[in-house]
Amino acid sequence: MTQRKSKPKFFTVPVGLFLAVIFICLPSRSFGGGFIIYNQDAAASGMGLAFTAQADNPSAVFFNPAAINRLDGTRVSFGSTILMPQTSFKSDMTGKTSDMENHIYLLPNIFLTHKINDKFSAGIGMFSPFGLQTDWPKNWEGRYISTFASLRSLFINPVVSWQAHPKLSLAFGVDFVFSDIEQKKALSFRPLPVPDGRTKLHADGVSGGYNVALLYHVNRIIDLGISYRSKVKVKYRGDVTNKQVPDFLAPYAPKGEVTVDIDLPPILATGIAAALTENLTVEADLFWIGWSTYDTLKADFEEPVRKAFAKFVAPVPRDYHDVLTYSFGLKYRLKPDLVLRAGYMYDTSPVPEKTVDPILPDADRNEISVGIGFTRNPYTLDLTYYAVLVKDRKVTNNINDFNGKYESFVNLIALNLGYKF
């Protein structure tokens, strides 16, 4: 099969335009369990995302906003993670292997923090913690389930942190969430002897949530961090359009305005960091992700749907379950201006076998990372390579009888540049 390759979209914009550009460039290829994307900073990715208790740069706005009290002055960090995924499916029915189209995605982020006084600090971040994209050939075997599926999200997250005690800081923030979804698939008119039609759903929504966090300095060696992000309920509104539908069938095909509800799950992250020596810090984190909020996917059409196409709009069971994920990382200061990092994460899939499908061919995964950080005041530069080793997922009882084996692998390169005013 010939695969088309797309080029990465590099860009340079003033900070004032970043809000618009960050949404346009948001990737929607999930590589975390479900469709969560936790890689929002190169230094954190270098630690295998075990960063909740140390969060020592402006990305603390995302990982643990209670930690921004430890950042003096005004600091800014911006960067991107480059994602290069590969996925294939081997069908049990035909034995044929289909490859997902190869793309390169950019995941941009920006964070700003400011220390107001000895008690209070404030910050803001723009990032995309949820997203997915699957892009299969138009005429492949699973075209009636999906040829393209996408979810993009942009979170704008202002936070405030309070140093409640010399050992304890607390934080609170709000999330302004912008998101859109899109799905394409073939439309079958069997048993009529006519070619497949093409249908496309596109919708967007705006919602909100909150986050709270704490950081406790146990002693000169150990720090404990806890960070919680609330569930975000998004109501998407859009429409369905069709192509290649014969004129005599056009009045019957589902079309027009549609609404879709999706609950983005809550996330609880806990971490403990230990400065074992002056130069060596290690951290272990445990994440709970409340994926059970995502139980059904349903499209509600404003116009009545004819009985012949009822299956097309029927609720799609998702039945995701809550998961625990853990990570471990270490940081070694080789020189005053040079830091080495390494990490490991075991990322658990929330998707039961019966609902694994081409929209999200998810599986458990082992993730490893190595990174390096440079400091030349007032600048910092962090660079990380992150590999996602996705376990093969053999599906034998899919609810659509679409069974076979999915294989995936993802390469990531993360880069962040920081500046201290």
C-alpha cells in the first residue's frame, strides 16, 4: 500500500497570536491510554512524566500548580512535542493488513508564571491534554466503521498558588476548554447495487472545568505532590454532510444538525520526589484516570432518522473503565548548567476488548524516555526523546465483529525553551 506522508507544520508567531495558532496546529493522534496526552513539557517527558512532586519549571501550571511558588520572578516556557505514530491492522476475516496513513503532528504548549509576593504566585497555561486522530485508507476493510476520526482540545488554564505554610502550598485553577470532533466513514446501501456513499460529522463545543493541587515539603530530601483535574463535559454541536449518495436515497440518509456529548475524564496525579544526593533526584508517580465517564457515544440528530439508517445513529457503547498508571524518573545534574534525565511509564488502556475498533485501536504500553537540559541564564533549553512501545492488541469479540490484531508504535521528540525575566 502506498502511504502519503505529510510534512510537519513549523511556525513562528508572536505570543499574541499563539492562542489561534495552538488550536490550528493541535495534533489529534492519541498515544496515551484512551485519548489522553500527558506530554506537555520536554523536561517532564524526560522524567517519564514523573513530575508531580518536583515540577520545577513553568509547566507546573499543568503538572502541579502548587509548585509555582518555588519559581521566583516571572518565567515563560514554550515548546512542542513532535509525534510520529505508526499503526496497522491485520484482519481475522481476510488476513489482509491495512496501514494507517502516516502523519507528523505537533503538540504546542506555552506556560507563564509570576511570583506576586512571598505568599502568592499566579500562572497560566495553554495546552492540549486530550486528543485523538485515526486516518485509514478510504476503501479499506473497516471503512463502514471509520476512515477518519479526530478529537482536538485546547485548555486555557489560569491558576493561583498560596504558600499556606513554609512546608505546604495549595493551588486552584479554572479550565476554559475549546474542542472539536470529526468523523468520516463509508455509507453502505446494501443490498442495493450502488457504490458506497461518504458521510462526515463535524462539531465543536466549549466547556469548563477546574484543577486543585498541593505540594508538601516533607523534609530537605522528600517532596510530596498531589494534583487533580476535574471531569469536563463537552456538548458538541455541528452537522453531518454526505457525498456520493444517489439522488433517490439522499432524502433518507442521516444529515443536518447534530449534537454529541463527550465527558473528558478526571485525572488524579500523586508523586513523591527524593533528592538522594546534591545532584541526583528521583521521583515516582501514580495516576488515576476516571475513564468510566466515557460509557456511550451517541449522535442526536435534529431531523428524524429513517429506520433503514437507524444503526448509523445508534448509541455506540464505549464502556471505558478507570485505570491506574505509574511512572518513574530520575534527574542527574552532570554540571551546573547541564542536566540528564531518564524515565519509564506503564500506561494502562481503559478500552475493553469489545469496543477496541479503528476509531481508537488502544492497548497497554511501555514508555521510555531520555532527555537533556541546558541552562544559560536567563535561558533554559530541554530536549527529550520519548518512545511509546504499544503492546499488540488481539481483538476477538468486537461488538461490530471487526476482529484482528492492531500493532502500533510512536516516536516523540519534545523541545521546550524557557526564559526568566
